[in-house]
Amino acid sequence: MITTLDRVLLLTYLRSYAIVCLSLIGLYTVLDLFTHVDDFVNKPGGFKESVVHIVRYYGNRVPQVFDMMAEFLTLSAAAFTVAWMQRNNELLPQLSAGIPTRRAVRPVLFGAALTLSLTPLNQQYVIPEVADELMTARDDPQGARAQMIMGAYDRSGVHIEGFVGYRRDRKVERMNLTFPESSPSGMLHMTAGEGVYVPKGDGPLTGGWVLTRTEPKAFDGPLPTNLTALATGRFFLKVEDADYDAVCRGGTWYFYSSTSELRGMLADPEPRRRTKIAVLFHTRLTRPLVGAVMVVLGIAVILWNPNRPVILSAGLCLALSSSQFMFVIVCKYLGDQDVLPATLAAWLPVMAFGPAALVAFDAVHT
């Protein structure tokens, strides 16, 4: 049964969460803007274009910044709400009325679960939509400047590299392509003076790269399945996921993919990338649980001793949450290095801190 106190406490938590979000994301934006202000001003178009560029640049990065701080935002709001209740002796009347402490803070836990659910939704639906904008340089909003090409593997097994690229034209100069042994032609190396990516459409020559000035100019044997000869020294390479942005992002481009897309990439024929994708996929599945464990442990620390100063409780909460965060980073690194299996690297933080959080919360003074 939801009481008036529950609604008040839930509203207090949501208000605290909104304040923490606006404060930290706004602080990051202001610091980053003033650090790189020269990249936004003195550009063609005057003051108006500079303002539009700033709003667009940082507006598209809000989901990324939120993703980096999601668990900390929830923990901060929950800890602040509970500490404020404790400081103002708002728990004492409820305890006197026979309401257990765990029941009194239940609205905070519900609000934390609600805000933690925003993280997977942000990863699944928001970040993939602004992935292209996240790769835009501050001082090159039009994508006209040459940029380094890191290279990427397509799901078909083709590896694509290049010398420089131009985002506005989706063009790569001096491309190098390596086809896998599983292709009809066997392992094949090919170079192209220029490659232009054509976005997916209704035509047959879409969703791939138009390659010109290629070496070799023609083939006597069978061609790879996804390669079509257009003319001498001119080919069309059909790709599944190695578009211009993927080739430009390099080995970490899949960080911007949705969780469902990561699941499809686990069948990738390239074993080096498959290990990191598997770790990232399982980490995303366990991330809400890691956040929940962090919140429960933080609230339990604050409620352990009602007579402890609030500053000391907040410091202890921060120390424990920092140790858990570092443990998550270490597990992910070990998983990326193939020291731990992907599933264990993702679930080990939950198994290590989950029981401790439950025991600590059960031991809260009631």
C-alpha cells in the first residue's frame, strides 16, 4: 500500500536525482566548453553558427555523459535523500510508529530502480541514434577535414583500412582490403585508390563501398561473394556493418551499438573483436544489477549507525562505491584480455558485492 509519506519520499528522491543530473552534466559541459572554446569560435558564419554548433555538439553528448555517470547519479540521489531524512530526524517518528527502517526507505529503492532502468534504455535507443554525431570533431562540424582511419572488420570477415577519410563525402583514400580464407577466392588482399561508401537503399549498389583505381584491376579466378566487378579497376564491395563510421571509429566503434546489435555481433568471425564484444554485451546485461548493489550497499552504510555524522557516512559510502567501481573496471579489463571468461567478468562484481550488500542492508538498525 502506497502512503502519503511514500509519495513524498519518492518525489524527494526524484527531485534530488534531477538536481544531481543537471548539476553534474552541466558542470561537465561548462568545463569542457571553456577548455575547448577556441574550437567553437572564430568560425565561418559568425556568432550564430558558433552557438548552433555548441548546442548541437553538447546536446548530442548528453546521452554519452549520462551513460558514464548513470550509477553514480542514482547513488548520489539515493544517499542524499536518506542522509537528509536522517539528519532531519524524519525516520525517528516512523520508527516510533513501528515502521521498520527498510520499509521507510522502500520508496527510495523504488526510485533508484526506476532511474537505473534509464541506462539500458539509453544504451539501446538513444546512443545508437547519435553515434555519428559523437564521432564529429569539435572544430570540424561539417566533416570536411581529413581524419585518420582506424579500420574495422565487417561481419562478413573483410578487414578494411585506409590512409585518410573525409566524413562529409564518406570517402576514404588509399584503402586496403583483406578478404578471409572462407571467401570463394580464398584469402585475398586488395588496394583501392579511393573508396566511397554508399548508404543502404533500394538499389543493388547500395550499402557498400564503390572502389576505384584498384589493384589488381581484374581477377581471373572467382570473386569473393560480396565483391562485384563494375569495370576494369572498379568494384563494389557489399558490407554488413563496416560503413564509413565503423571504419572511422576503429576497434571501439561497437561501443556505440545497441545491446541487440552486440548480440548479433557475437557471431563475428574475427576472434579478437568477438572477445571484447562478448564482455561488453554481458556487462550491459549485469549493469543494472551492479548499480542496484551499489545503491543498496550505499544506503545500508548510511543507515548503519544513526549517530554517525552525515559527512562521515557519506565518505564511507563513497569509498565503498569507488572500490566496487574499480573492481568492475578490473574485471572488464581481465575479460577483454581473455584472462576471465566474458560471463564471469560481467557477473563477478555482482557475486562479490551482492551478498555483502544484502547482509549490510539486513543488518540496518530498525
